[in-house]
Amino acid sequence: MGEIWVWIASLDLEAEPAERLSRLLSDDEQERARRFHMRRDATRFKVGRAALRTILGECLGVEPQVVDFRYGPRGKPELAARFDRAGLRFNASHSEGLGLYAVTTWRRIGVDIERVRPMPDLESIAERWFSPHEQQELRRLAPGERNEGFFNCWTRKEAYIKAIGEGLSHPLDRFTVSLAPGGPVRLERVEGDPAEAGRWTLAAPTPEPGYAAAVAVEGRLTRLVCVRWKEPGT
């Protein structure tokens, strides 16, 4: 019950394997891919959806093309009702050419990944979106650690709000996560609900150097397994 599997996928594939993977997509997904203005973005979308389909198909014991979805009120994807008996829960995120996918059973889960990059407006963003305690902790970091601390905070907050299914409609400054590089990874408190932080576990897998990532899962986490996704047939 406490196990989570996390897949890391490169979304930047050559044209031929990307086109082969695109055949796994539904008509709706193909249409969404056609709306992208840049070919690179369309390719990343198609590879990302194909990766998600192959991962879920393997977990369910069905072909990737058979996997279908429903969406929550805030757009969070879930497996279609006919797969309910499997109890599978998942979430996905991507940043530039890297995708992150997490799967568990019978529990809410959320993930986020971001490339760590220079943020000249880091302090003003933190003032707008972070809790007062997070802003204070960010200022306490050495200048060379603040970028990493910022993205630690952002990915952990995103993972939590995705797990509860509310996305950015949920006020980010109403709850606090840890952010110090090398420190504990946790949801520290939620305004108005003293027990909420104890209901969740946060983890910070390392997908690749230069990226920050987070997983938020309901309940305890006993084992986190990270694997590299491989294109079917390779």
C-alpha cells in the first residue's frame, strides 16, 4: 500500500520513433497535438501521452491504445470508470524535454517537475505565491542555494495541489512545505486544518541533474521506485 512507482521519460525523440508512438494516441489526443504551433512541442506532447499510455497499460495488463481517461472538475486526469476495480491512481508532469509519471493504488497522488533555471524575479514570485514562512526560509538560504530552494518549494506545492485535484485554483500561500536543499521533504502545515499535513507524504526524486521534482501522496510512503521509461520495442 505504501509503494509508489515513478517513471522518468525523455520526450525529445527523433521523428521516426515519435511518429510510431503517436499511433498509440486517441483521436482527441491527436487533435490536441495538431494545435501546437511548434513541432517540438507537438512531439513532446505525443511522446508524453504515449509514455503515459504504455505505463498505465503495463500496470493494467492491457494494450496502450485501450487505456482511456476521464477528467475531474479541475481537469485532473483519471482512468475511465471501467478501470475502477484496479484502484490505480496516477499523475504526470513535464518540463521541457523531460516527463515524470507516478503510479500507486487507492490513494490520491500528484507530481511536478521543473528545470532549475535562473530566476531574476525569484523574490517577487515568492512574495506573491509562497506562504510567509516559506518566504522567510527562502531568504535565509545562501544566495547560491536560493534558486534550488525556490524550485524545491514550487514543485512540492504543485505536487500537493495536483494530488488534491484543485490545481492552481487552490491558494498557494495557504499551506507551507519545506524547501531547504538537502533538508527534510514534507508538507509542514495547512492553514485552517491542523491535521491535514499529517495525512500526506512528500518525496523529492532526482530525475536528472538540473531538475527539481516532487511527489505528494496520501498516507504513508514505504517505498519509492524510480525507473527510466523506455520506448516499447527498445
